[in-house]
Amino acid sequence: MTMFLFLLLLMKLCDDGAALPTPVSLVEPVPMNVRALDVSGDALSLTWDYPPVEELRGFRIFIEHEDLKDVKSISTSESPPLNISHLEPYSLYRIWVKGLYEVEGSGSGSGEDGTQEVKEDLRETEKSDSIQVHTDVKAPGIPLLSNASCYGTNQIWISWSRPEKFTKTIDTYLIYYREFVYKDDRVTSFQNSLDFFKQLEVEAGSGDEESFIIEGLEGKTTYAIRVQASTESIVFENISFRGDFSQQMLVYLPEEDCEEPPVSPFGDEEGELSAGMIAGTIFSAIFLLLSVVGFVLWRQYFKAAYYYLDGDPPRVVAPVGIPDWEGEPGPDGEKGPVMVDDFPSHVTKLHADSDIGFSKEYDEIQKYSCTIVNATHEHSSHPDNKCKNRYLNIVAYDHSRVQLAPISGYKKTSDYINANYIDGFQKFHSYIGTQGPLDETFDAYWRMIWEQNVYVIVMITNLMERGRRKCDLYWPKEVNSSEVYGHIEVHLAKEEVMANYTIRVMKIKHLKLRKKKWASSDREILQYHYTSWPDHGVPAHPLPVLSFIRRSSRSNPPDGGPIIVHCSAGVGRTGTYIVIDAMLQQITTKYELNIFGFLRHIRGQRNHLVQTEEQYVFIHDALLEATRSCITEIPKDKIVNFIDILMKKDIISKINLLQRQFKLITSFEPNDFHFMSSRKSYNVSKCRDSNLIPVESFRVALSPKPGVEGSDFINATWLHGNSKLREFVITQHPTAETKEEFWSMLWDHNAQTVVLLSPIDSDEFPVFWPTRDEEFDQECFKVRFIEEAIHEGHSTYDLVISSRHDDYELEVRIIHCPDWPSLTRGFAVLKLVQDWHLEYQDGPLVVVDKCGGTDAGTFCALTTLCKQLETDNAIDVYQVGKLYHNARPGLWKTEEDIMHMYKVMADLISSNIENPLHGDESSSYITTTTQAAPAMAIPTSNGNINGSAIPERRHSASDCQSSSCSLSKSGGGSSTITNNNKDTAVNRRHSLPGGTPLLESEDSSSVNCEGNHLHDHHHNILSSSSSSPSSKKDDEDGMIDILQHFDDDDDEKTHLTK
């Protein structure tokens, strides 16, 4: 319960404003008749009566809610009523008032700022009678109008989602619709006033999704539609609070019925034949005729199973030339393409005034789709095909639909699948946009893949989202298993699960194909399945999406057919993928992009592509990130040379690529609401460094204890890895205050491996686990010591957490590496942690340093990059660094932190360690003991694994900023590493220029990306086979382009221009 306490002060003042002393009275001025007026959802007006006693100096108002209390003092000479705000809607409060009267030696005085204060020795009266006040509800949020389409005769079918934010419940929805008038292909509304809208009130259901059919409309008319949610007041009768309107959708009604009238499944010829048969009178003739017809149909069906047996499957030939959309004008007649240099300012302009620019552009696209496209979808509306559509209003336009090869002996409608050809950049039919397959369409789906020569499938939905089926499982469930769909056998050969997406390698085979020398009966398919797109909205950051799009798009071979892209409906996320991919190609080729023109073009090929304005905004933000960061994934064979490129200064901006990357990596500047939990007064003391605290959306939450403020908080952050979105937990060395929270975190999140990088001392960084003769007892579990072992360069401590309520136990190992990353055997440390942790895949890897800072972040980043090198044959330091900063700002202090990761990975490549996390065990024991953990320094290794050492950062002794983390500092920027009994002085400054200014404006951070595309040097994504000669040449060209961009300052020709 929350308690607010307000203090009012009433004073008698002299003419000059000074407070007069007042005599003492023995009468307690107890407030009476407390009452609440004008109660709303978040405020009320409070008044009360009080006796006219001269000693009265003020009041204290108590507001109780959820057992939490706060006191606020307000100096005022005014009498009640008092306006109280910032209350929670639909909440019950108990309120009472106490008077404050002056006794001898008390009174009011002036504060440091000159304001009147109430002295703490004022005496309180008895409290008044308490009252209970229930605040009213507030207006609900905005419903998401997801679909609006023509349905039936003069009807419109609409569907929407319940607002995410509301109090109590949604009682009704109000549907507003009105006619639009078009002049010269531009939309002119009657007025924005609601006077011209017709209104329908619909009772809300209990689910998240709603739909309604608007009837009695006129044909050849465009209608504007909006939806509004409403909640009834609990304080006032016949009063409802209405939320904001949904975004407006436009729907065009044709003159005739939207749907095709029911059609006989038989053609005219069959009808005539039937009439002739009825006219026959001789039974033998009928029998003979049926026998002949049956034999012919059987032969045709038999041949149909081999309808393309003598060669490759039939394909639709794409039109000759290139799609004509690049020069399409933008909204308001502006020139469509935007140069890359102008794109940052263009996006900033669209974001201004609450994204009004995006709203206008998206409305223009919606109007175009409703009026100009005017495409038919008769095949989707055919009675035989309606069951093949996942959603009623998501149809396949007739002119662009993918038409399957007909099968003799089957109905003509067997050629239908809800899929459309979609153009790409300078190429017709680059993609096939389709819905998530249904059980009844599996056969047709794989038939389409075979016929269209598809090699790449892009899936951007999970099978289930929010408890609803979004797509059916259309591939074999288990690796090395097979399923047969029609005449196509599908074998799942490999499955690579990563943090944001999964790659599956499938081999398909046509079971009825008579193989010839020039025709193949099987093919390998790559499915890229993006798994971390949120149920609602768009991804939190575009970098993983950009990486996914680039990787999947470049996997399609030159002779491959269209890339199949599907989500659930095959329009929203599908359109987002296609637009971003096409624009990335346009940027690389022409140094410009035309999002508006391209989306308007492909809206004429499949309805509702890029289904929401939020997705339209995300496309712009993703491409803005792409133009600023360019290609950040570096192939394995280019990593060593890339170190030199990072230090090359640009001849225009005079800064090097490393400085530029660091500025972009750390560009996210959090606001107070990002640290909502960390900044609460009862949590501040739990953080060693106020500059290293978790962003709320990445905060590791604990199971809260009832009535204990802040019991769900620990200064710990989730970080993604190569395999999981929550692969790591990074946190500070536990203090005496937070030791219990640390063990609760391990228990709550099933974490069994802890990497401890901070040293142990008895004062500032004490032992936080029980020794041999100790046990830590907590409310739900206890922790006991099992064993300690000291190895070369590290120590391990095995412990067990046991439940107090059942037999469940959690084994925990703490791996203590206090000299990391200065250990010369750094990769061995990463390996031994992975070797142990791989046995416990369910829980996260917890990494601890002094303040949860750079050392722990670097450990997680290097682990992720080593795994990435193994799976992708490339690394992306920029992406890992930026996503880590966004989760825990302050993790990277200087450019040297980023360069350190590049250099470590370059050293790994140079040392020819093929698999640093899965090599041979190389550490040896020094001693082994089962005694209690000693508080002493751990000996370091003087060996070197394959000549590979993790370089020490200049500031690696500490990542802490505040005085609460007092650290010993080493002098200078050099250190000595003992290697093969020889002392070698190593300079750790990496020749970084000191004091080099960073970019001064966001606009200037956009660089020319033309030619900077580093192509993938391996075609098979999941194998480590060598690349083809053509792809190797692309790699060389791409690296030359980057080298040219950061060449010597005196060669102005090397600067890439438009």
C-alpha cells in the first residue's frame, strides 16, 4: 500500500510578512468532517472543517495505499480545499487529517531559500475520522485498427486489438465512419469534425481481438474508418471516458459485390456432357461412355503426377527489364529518391512533432492502396479457396498471384495459393510474399517451392504468439527426420539456433520425378526463421534485423528463384523485410533510397504490405542505422587487416573509423524512466556505481517479497549472446547488503555457473559464499559449501542451493579468475567456462566484476564473438558493443575498449586457433583442496597458449567511477607480461590519438556507404567450406573500397562521393 503525507501550514503574518509568535493553547484543533470532492482518475479535491484556534499552524494529510508512506510538506496561508494529484486510477485510498499546533519553542521559520517551513517540533492533534475514496477510471489507450476491407454487398469488415493500457475494463468500442471525396487523385475530406462521422457503438468482448461488419454502405465509395475505446465511470452515472482514436483506414467499396458469386465446381463443358448423358437412353451406352471417360481421366492423373518429368519444373517468366518505381514522386509531389547524405535530416524531419511526417506519408500510401490499385482477387474469394486463406481480409491479387502448375484430374482451383510475386530493386519477382502455411496448404506450399526454384525461405513469426496459432509447422520437427507433403519429401538436415533467429537446412526431393542427366530431383533449402520479433510492435533495435536481412538475402544463389518471405498474414513483417532489403540494395548501388515510392509500388502487388505506421517508422530507423554504421560484420580473413582500417582517418571529418564507431556505439543516452527501478531511493544503496545500473527493459528481476520495497531489485543486467537473448547476466561484486539478493537471483533464474573476475579482499570485495563450516539460510533455500579447487590461473568453488520446501537442489560453480583479462591464457579461461557451462544450458552464465562494468562486459562480448566466428566465419564487434551499451550504458568507457575486442579477435586469428572455445584442455592443476575458501590472491599463469594472449586494457584495473569503489591504480599505460621466462614491456595504448574530437552532429555521422558492402565469403552459411572464386573477389573489392575510404589525407580522390 502507498501512503502519501501532505503537510499544510497556516500562519499569521505581520505586515512585513514575518511570522508572529502566538500564545499556546491547551485546546487541540482536531480537523473534522473530512470529505473528498471532484474525484477523478488521478486526482481529487480534499476539504475539512477545523476549529478557529489561534495556535493552529497547519495540517498533515495522510493518504494510505498499499502500505507505502511518504511525507510532503507544503507551506501555505490558504485554507482548504487541497488539490491532491498523481494518484493511481481505479484505486482505493484511506484518508485522514491531523492538525499541527504550536507549543512553546516551536513555530515556523524561514528556510535557506526564504520559504516558510514547519518546524519539526510542532505537535500533532488526534487524527480526524478517516474516509475511503475510490479514484475513478481513466480513458483507455488507443486500439490498434489492424484490418479494414470490403466484405459482402455494401459492407466493410474491420478488426482491431484491445488497447494495451486501460483501467478496470473496456466497456464499449465506438466505430466512426464517413465518406471521402476524391478530386484529381487527391483526397479531400469534408471536415475533420466528428459531425460528419456516423457512429456505431459496439459492446466490448472479453478477448484481445475484436471485429465488426459495417452494413448499409454505398458502392463506388471510399470510407474513412476509426475506432475508439470507452470505459464507464465508476463515480458518475451515465459518464464514459473515451480514449484517443485509432489511426484512420480507408476502404473502397466497388459497385458490385466484393465476393464472386458461388460458382459450380464443374465447367461448362462438363455441364454439357452431363446433359448429353441424361439425354441418352441406352444403359450400355452410358456404361461404355463412363468407362472410356474413367480410363482417360486415370491416364491423365497418372501423367499428372509426372507433369514436368522431362526437365526442370515450370516457372513463371518475369517481365523483361527492371521495375519502374525508382523515380516515383514522394508525398506532396516531392522528388522520390533521397540521397544517403540527406537521409538523416529527412528522418529527423519526419520524426518532428510526434512523427507527424510519418503519419502523412503513411496515410498517402493507404489512400493510394484504396483508390489507385483497384486490383481484383477473384481466386482468393472463390468458395473452393476460402479455406486456404488464413485471414478473411488478406487476399492474393489476381494479376500478381503465384499460380501453381495445374494438375489434370483435379479442380481448376488446385492452382491457388495465397501468395504474390513482389518486385525488388531493379528486378521483377525478387520475392514471393505469402501467409504462414495452414495444414491444408502444406502440399501446395512445398509444390510452390519446387516449381519456383526457391532456395531461401524467410520466416518472421513464431508458431504461437500470445496463445494464438500464427503459423503451422510445415517442416519436419526433429533434425534428421523427414516428412512427405504431396509429392515432395522434406528432410531436415541441420538446425542452428541463435539468439535472434534460427537457420534450418532442408533437403527436398520430388518423389515422382524421372531423373534425367540435366535435371535434378533434389535441392537444398535454407530457412531463416526470425524468432525475436515481439508479439506487438517492432523490435527494440534494428541491428539484429539488419544482420538477419543481409545474411538471408545474400544466401540466395544467382540462379535461384524468388526468396519466399512470410509472417502470419504475409503482409506486415513480410513487407517490412522486403522494403528494407530492397533499400539496402539501392543504397549500395545508387547511394540513394526511395522508401515511399517502393512501398507504394509493391502495395499494388500484395495488399496491406507494411501493415502499420509503426512498421513504416521502423523501416526508416533501420535504414538510418544502416547508412550510419554501414557494414559492420567483418569476415574472418579480413579481421587482421581491419585493425589498420580502424585507425585510418577520414580525409573530410579528420576522425578515424574507430572513433566514429565508438560514438555510434555509445550514442544511446537514457532518460530517467529508463532507470525507473535503479533510481528509487530504497535501491540506490544497492549499486556500487551509480553510472553502471541496468536499463529497465534489460533488468534482471527477482521474485518480490510481499510488502518489502525493492525486494525484486538487484544491480544486474541481461545481455544477449550468440545463442540466446538472455545468455549472460552481468552484475557487480555482491556487497554485504546485496549478498542475499545475489543468491536469490541464481535460484530464481536457475543459474549454475558464476564467473568472478574481481579480486577478493576482506573489506571492499569480500567472500560472498559460505565456507566449509558455514551455511547461508534464506527464506526459501539454503546455500552450503561443497568443495574448493585451485588451478593454474583460476580457482573453483562448488556449492549447492537446496530448497526448504522440497528435494530440489541447484549445483553452482564459481570460477574465480581475478587476473582476467591480463592473463596470458585468456582464451583458455573462456574455454574452461564454456566447457563447464555447456553442461547446464537452461540457465544463464553470470559474470561478476567489481561494479558490473567493462571487464564483465568484455568477457561476455568475447565469448559471443568467438561463437560468432565459429558459426558465421565473421564477427560483428560493432553490433555486440552497441547492444550491450543499450542494455547497460556506461559499459564502454573509451574507444580503447572497442579496439581491445578487435585486437583480441585479430590475435586469435593470427594464432591459428580454429576453435578457441572447444579446443583441447590445456590447464593443469597446481593444488587441490576441499578446505574453506581462502581470502588470498590467485596465482597467475606464466605460460602462453599457442602464442595467444588477451591484451590488457590500459584501465582494466577498474571500471568503476564512483568513490564507493576505491581501487588501486597502476601507473602509466604499460605493463609487463612474463612470457617464457622473459620480461617484455607491452605498451597498452595502441597508439590511439588522445583528445581527438568526435562527431559534432548527428547529420555529419552519416558516411558514404557506396561500395562498402563486405560480401559473404562463404555460400553455405552453416558450413566452413571455402568460398567460391567470385565471392572471394567480392570480398577483396569490398575491402579495397573500405581501405580507399580511409586512405591518406592527401589523396582526395580516395574519398567516396555521390
